[in-house]
Amino acid sequence: MQVTKYIIEFLISKKIKTIPVYQGGAVMNFIDEIGRHPKLNYVVPYHEQALSMQVDTMARLDGFAAGFATSGPGATNLLTGVCSAFYDSIPCFYFTGQVGQIHLKKDRGVRQLGFQETDVVEIFKPITKYATQINDASKVRYELEKGYELAISGRPGPVIFDIPFNIQRTMVNPKKLLSFKLNKKKISQLNINKINNLKKEINKAKKPLILVGGGVNRANQEKQFLQFVRKYKIPFVTTWMSQDLTSYDDELYFGSIGKNGHRSANHLTSKCDLLICIGQRFGVKNVFGEFGKKAKIIAIDIDKNELNNGLVKPHIAIEILIQDLFLKLGKNPKINRVNKSWINECKKAKENLFKILIFNKNTSERKKFISVYKFFDIISKTINKNSLIFPDAGANQVWFFQSFLQKKEQIIINHTGHSPMGHSISASIGGHYSKKSKNKKLIAFTGDGGFMMNVQELEHIKNHKIPVKIIVLDNRSLGNTKLGTLLAFNGRTHGNDKKNGYFPPNIEKISKGFGINYHEFYNGTDVKLIKKFKKFLNEKGPSIFRVHLSETQNVAELHVLTDNKKKDYFI
């Protein structure tokens, strides 16, 4: 069979049923093979960047996904989504077509030989777990198996294959192809000893706290984690990557950490005497204030580089797969339940510090526009628990994570590490084609700036009748950077608003131009908002809900919210 057919059969063996593709001369053999295969469907976005984000999202939901683009600009347009997959540890394949081998520049010293030839491997190496050009058809099985094992093993991540045009059409005998086997590392006795010591540390601690990151989700260990903390009544906080681990009102959950997280979570990380960090990195967005100031810090991660090079150096570092962690903890754990006085202290912090309600100091602005924190507090109660939710980037992302009251069954898909503006609309399309989308509601949040980044995908949403509900938080500016530049540059906001070069889009005209139902809201009673928002949610097909916000609507920088009293704030 041809190499193209062999690759497609390999993907089918990994339970892939839908593949995002974008045409081009160097990839048309693959797309023809996909198009005529009875077991496959394909999705055609309007930009390869959107394709890369769809593949990333499908992999987050289904465990693995793949997509195809052509050479040159088709390949380079994938970069943003591949970055997101790499930084957030998402296992997926990206395939790029390439010019035939006789047109490869190799080491000739020229910039380019073939038309739309680009050195894909060297460009993508830093942002993939494995990047290779398949130059020998007899090694296609070996490379696919190697790439797959690397993508899903250890700390997962994306893999890219660049395949010359002539290799695609080469005939191979599947029975004679070389195979690959990954030698998996065993758990060292040192790390087993550290896990046994972890149990002793929990029993010694008077105020233990667990910080859980996206690694638990990536390892599909949500159930095991919740069983563990509930059995021993251990309070926990999350990062944004794991905020959907449970309902916001879970008795053991106390919010997400970080500069733009929940005050309750940051407060407790400064008060605990033992901080157990599972599958999260000590990054600049996570470590905030007096993080772990009084605590013995134990970090658990499969990536030894994250254990050794974060902003915080843990007292004990355990390099282990999270799956193996819970297997070892489950055997004769001998762990005592956490004392009630610490649990009560955590509950008090949550009661006073979890919810954030911020209002504008400007009275006229406050009357005209709803506080975005109040907006999220209200509408989060109306969104179906059986939903896939897609926040975007920037201020609207912060507002979402600080004030959306998630339900346990909801799944939040957020490209946190790379955080590209405009990913939520593309991600919601990927969510629609995921195996997990059955009977799920699709809810996407974005800002007026992010809305334009992948606005072309509204055409796909309309034509395929994808029932996504898109909420545009419109402050007529690039709000997050506008607020930052105001402070940094003595009131100057170049490139952030209409006065300084950024012209906000007319969301209504764009919505109607694409033939998508449009709703809007400025301010009013809670009842009025709920009525309008429910009507929007209950419409068939796609709809857009535009929330008009004040240009001065701030994000809650938690250093200005340090007291322990339950109150509303004005910024």
C-alpha cells in the first residue's frame, strides 16, 4: 500500500475518527486518502492556525488527535496551536506535506529550492516532543510508533511529521516494515521511599494542603485524586488547568492560586505547613505573594526539569507518573484524616475570600455597564452542568477564572501556557467534533480583540450549524494590556484603544453578516439578565451574546485584595 494509506490506517488504529485538514499541493495525497476512507470524517477550517487549535482541543478531550496541512505557509501557520499543545502537555500528531526529495535544498547553502519549501523540522523542534522528516518509506512504521509513544509517554506533548511528496506515494509492504518499542523507565527505589515518606509528612502536618495542576487531568487521574483527598479530608487548591476538577462549592476545594486566582487559595498557600504540589509547575502565574512561606513543599511531577528549575525549589522532589503515584499511595497508605480545626480555617477563608465582586468607581460607567464579575456570578448559574466551556485569553480569561462558578460535570478547555487570543472559537469547533461532545452544550467566551483573531471560523460554524454559544466581552479595547500600559507608561495606551490605533469591531454587524443570531446586554436587573441569557442559550444553532463593558473595567490584581473581610471592591 502507499505510505499515505499506511499512515491513515495507523491513525484509525489509534481510534481517530475525525481529522482536521487544509488543502495544498504538498498534502493533497493525504486528504484524498482521508476523504475516500469509509471510517473517517474530515473537517475543513478556514485557516491552519484554527486547524492547529482544533487538533489540540480534540486531543485534550479524546486523549489523542491528528491534523494535516501543506508545506511552507500551511506548516508555519500551525505554530500557535502546536505551542499550546506543547506547553500544556497535549499528545497529538501534526502532519505537513513537503516538496519532493529532489527539490529539498539540503545543504546546498540556498535559502529555498522547492516551491513553498520550508525546514519544518528545525522550526518545530523546540515546541514538540519529536519532530522528524520521513525520508525513507521503509521507516514509516518505526517513526509513527516512536512518535506515538513519545507523544503519550511521560510528560505528553505534540509530534510533527514532515513528509516529502514522493515518499507519500511510495509503495510499502506493511509486513516488512521495521517496528519501534519504547523502553519505559521503572520507578526508582529512591522515589518509592519518598512516597512512603510523603505519607509520614501528611501525618506530621497540622495544616496540609494539596496544590493540583493540569498533570492530573492529562493523566486521567481526576477520579483517583478526588477519592484520595475525600478519604483523608485533605483540603486542596488548583491551577487554572485543573479548576474544573470539581464543583466550586466542593467542601474540600478552596479556589485557584496565582496573581489572578482566588484570594482564598493564595491565603491558604501562605498558611499551610505542608504543601503537596501534584502535576503543576512553579511558574510565574502560579507563584504569588507568600506562596508556601510556612510550608514544607513536596513537588510531584514526571518532568524532572520542572522539579529542578521552577521559581520555587521544593524540599522534596518526586519524579513519578501521577498514575503510579496513586497506585503506590493506595497500597497500605496509613494516612490519618486531617484535623478539623484546619478544615474549619480553610472553610472560613473560602467564605470570606473566594468570591470576588468588583465594581467601577465611576458612577456613570457603573450605571451604564454591568460589572463583569457580577455578570459571571449570575450567568454561571444558568449554564448547563453538561457543558464544554472554552475561555479565551487576556482580561476575559482572568474574569472567567476568578468569577465563573463551575459545576463538577463541566469541562473547561483553556490553552493556558501559550494563551493565544482567539483560540476559544476555534477550540469550540474542535470540541464539537470531539467524541466527548455528545449531548454537550458548547459555550465559548472571548473578548472583542480575540473575537477577530479567528473570526473567519464563524463561516464554518454557520455552514455546519455548530450550536456553539459565543459570549463576547466587549470593552472596546485590548483591556488586559491597556490596563498594564496605563500603569507602566504614565497613562499612555498606544495600540490598545480607538484613540491609539486599535479600532474595535462591530460585533453586531459581523454576527449578522455571517448569518448568526445576535444578542446584547448593557446593564439591568439580575432577572433581566437571566431572562436574556437563557433565551440566548436555548436557541437552536449558533448564537452570539455581546456584553457591553466599561473600558475601565479592571481585572482583580490580588495584591489589592489582601484583607480577610467579605466585601465588594471598587476599582
